[in-house]
Amino acid sequence: MPDIDLTLLDRGRVHADMNFVVDGYAVATASDRDPEHDYAEFVVWNMVVDTPEMTILWDTGSHPEAGDGYWPTPLYEAFAHVDAAEHTLEGDLDDAGYSLSDIDAVVMSHLHLDHAGGLKEFAGTGTPIYVHREELPFAYYSAKTEEGSIAYFAPDFDHDLNWQVVHGDRSTLVPGVELLHLPGHTPGLMGALIRRDAGNVLVVGDEAYVDANYEDGQSMGAGLLWSNRDWRSSLSYARDLERRHDATVVLGHDLDRFNRVREEI
């Protein structure tokens, strides 16, 4: 198997109500009409995939001015990236021993604003930006009209970028790195199966924000799902891949799992 090094980058913390992340986490009942809500902390991360062929960046994180008026107020109120200013893409790469110029290609799992905010760093550079066929048009449709999803923000991705469109359900990027189509959270969400001597890794990303979504099959809130039916199908597919490849699983925003997996890989 290829010699592939993986480095998870901690890109800061988002604070949000757990009801967004786990559907019905805290609901009123006849006997408890005012349940206590859990305002929780979630991680934003990127990953450097260093292969013999190229150095790949997985996602780009939030724009550093997310909390300073760049993000639309309703979105920041719901998902507050409280330390985005302390986590520039260039700075976090540098802390991990990489520079922007080391990145040969970027894979965008999807184009929501906590994943696409660093794409500005690659505008006009010619760096290939891989995105699924089902994601790119939906992102523009959502950002440029009153329909679709509110989590797409055109200033994140409406740049002079070298888009490379990924088609189908499975696509080999380089030996050992296979891109997977995992629709549900968005129509074009991508994960990855990374096969390597040090142990296989399955990136499911925002297919599952937290352990409760992945391990227990508890759906995310409706606002985080483009299609619940597709989400459940993708979840079954990902779990099957985990079993068959004995893979370590990387979730979208679960802080405890992130810290654990960061040590393991």
C-alpha cells in the first residue's frame, strides 16, 4: 500500500445547540415543558494528505472573519465559530509544518461556509479544487437564489478557482485515496477511503457530525439534511466500508473523536 501521511489540523471551535446536530436532543414534553438545552462545542478541522504523488488539503475551514461580520448574522447566531480569527489556514498549516505553496490539490467535501472559507487562498493559483458534480451547482443555486440551503455563502467559493469535477459514487484521486459520494447532508458531500500501511482511514465528514449520528444512527436536525433518505443510505454504506476495511473513522465535528483520532493516525 502507498506510504501516506495524514495530519489533522485543528481549525477551532463552533458553538451551537445540540438540537441542530442530533434531532430531538432536547424537546418539550407534557411533564417537562422547558427542557434544558445543551449549547455544545464542536471542532472544525482540515486534513493534509501527503502522498507520493501529491500533497492534498482536505477542506479549507471557515473564513477568519466569520465572527467579524463576514458570515451572515443568522448563520453565526446558529453556528458561532468563536475563534475563527485565531485559525487562519496559512497559520494552521504553518503550525503543522506545511505552507500554502506545499498544497498541490484541494478536495472539498462540500461547500458549506465552515468548510469553504479558505478557498480564497487558492484563487488565481491554478491549484486543482476537487468538488463533486452534485455539489457545485447546488452551492451556486443556494447562494444565488432564495432556495436551496442557507449554509452556502457565495463569497467563499465564487472565485477564480480551478474546479475539477468529480463524477459518480467512487473515484480514485491517487493510489490509496478514493473519493466517496455520501449524499444526505448535501447532495454532493464527499468522504474518502484512505488505504495505507499505517492503517486505513475512512473520512465520513459531515455525513455524521458527532458519534450519536454515526454510532447510534440518530439523525441530524432537519436543517442540516438535504435528504434524510440519502443520509441513511450513505450511513449504511459508510459503516459497511468501515467494517470491510477495518478503518479508523473521522467524523465531521465531534471534538472527542477528533482528539482521539488525531493521536491514532
